[in-house]
Amino acid sequence: MTASNPAKVWDAPTRLFHWLIALLVFVSWRSAESGAMDWHYISGVSALALLLFRLVWGLIGGSTARFSHFVRSPSAALDYLRDPAQVKGSPGHNPLGGYSVIAMLLSLAIQIGTGLFSVDVDGIESGPLSYLVTFDQGRTAAEIHELSFNILLGLIILHVLAIAYYRIRHGRKLILPMITGRDAQIPAGEEQLTSVRPIRFLLATTFAAGVAWWVNNGLTY
């Protein structure tokens, strides 16, 4: 059923992060495949800034973006698997979806983190922090970097399949709310997004951009 007055579900920063990180993952993959390592480097550092922002936003952002809102106990996730209808109408991530978000963020952290220390076979292309490790350690980081991308790709495929499943099996449209911020299948009168003041977005953005800039400069000023 479609609500005449759809509930607010996702704030703008969360939606912006979602689509930008998807774009950067694609750019990182395509640039690596084509050997455009300058673009790969830029996309990697940009992804670092986005990841840092999302971690901070998960603490101080809108209600549905906070980890405390969607990271629930394992038993809650199991209960959801047994009876998904129990959280029908609840905005944001369901108990199982919360764990998928954590898995995705962890995978991104490993992917980006290893890229910072990676060194290629010739020792020419390297991450901004590769000078902190030996050549062998840099090569190990590069190997983990490649492996972790395959894991990340698998999680992305599962994410897309889950979206398709909810659309076909339960009639839930999950993509449109991540674009508009509103879910027409949840009445506005029910519990929904609680926004925060713009100053928090400014603080999170400044912190993320500052740390990414610092890392890009090899942790030097």
C-alpha cells in the first residue's frame, strides 16, 4: 500500500554517501583495469574521505543513519529471518540489513586501508603510506587489496539481489527512497527520520576531508 504522505527515511548526507561511494567503487575498478593509476589513486583517497564521513555520520547523523539505530543483536536478525513482517513499516535498515551495512563498511575499510600501503611489482605505483612499510609488506597489502575487492564485489552483488528480492517478493521499493529520502510505503505518522542540524554535517565533512588530505600527504603537513 502506498502512503499519501510518505515518511522521511533517509537524510541527504546518507543518500549522497550511498551514491558517491558506488560511483567511486566503479571508478576504482575501471581505472585499475585500464591502468589509469592516477585516477585509481584519486578515487581511493576520495573513497577514504567518504568512508571516514560515514563512520562519523553513523555517530552524529540523522537517526536512521546512526549505528545505534540499525545495528541490533544477532537474535534480532535471526528473528527477522523467521518473520520479516515483524518490522514492517519500520524506517531505515532492518536488523539483517544493518549487518550487511557493517559488512560493507568493513570491506571498504580493508579495501581502502590496504590500498594506502600497497606497492606494485615494479615498486613504481604505490599508496601514500607505502613508505611506512617494507617492499614485501607493501606487496602483501597489494595482494590483500586485490582479494578484498572480490569480497566487496560479492557483497555488492548480494546487495543488488536483496533489493530485487524485496521488490519481487514483498513489493518494497528500496532504490527510490535512497534517491528521494522518502518511502511512500511507510505512513508519515509512523516513526521516521529525525534530522540533525547542518553544523554536524559540516563537522563530519571537515574531519573526513582533513584526515584524507593528511593521509594523501603521507601523514605530513
